[in-house]
Amino acid sequence: HGMSHIDTTIEGTSDDMTVVDAASLRRQIIKLNRRLQLLEEENKERAKREMVMYSITVAFWLLNSWLWFRR
């Protein structure tokens, strides 16, 4: 009888730990999700900046080439 009481105590503690672990994992997932969203936004902004810089560079070289050919 004493052994079954210990087993239920261990099982109860195990269930509590599972709840704590689940809550901890949920918090970690939420933090990771926020960080991932921030990284995705930063990546979009960087892609926009790169597109502008590439466009300016191509326009500069086209203009420079056109001026060079006109000589």
C-alpha cells in the first residue's frame, strides 16, 4: 500500500513537471516566434535597401557608359 502511494506521488509530480515543461516550452516558442518575425522584417528591409543600391549602381554604370560612348 505504501508503494502505490509513492507511485501516485511520483506520477503527480511528473504531471506537474510536464505542465511546467509545456509552459516553459510555450514561452520559448513565443520568444522564438517574435525573434523570427523581427529577423524576417529586417531581411525584407535589407532586401529593399539592396534593390535600391543595385538600381542606383546599374543606373550609374549605364549613364557612365552612355556618356563614354558619346565621346
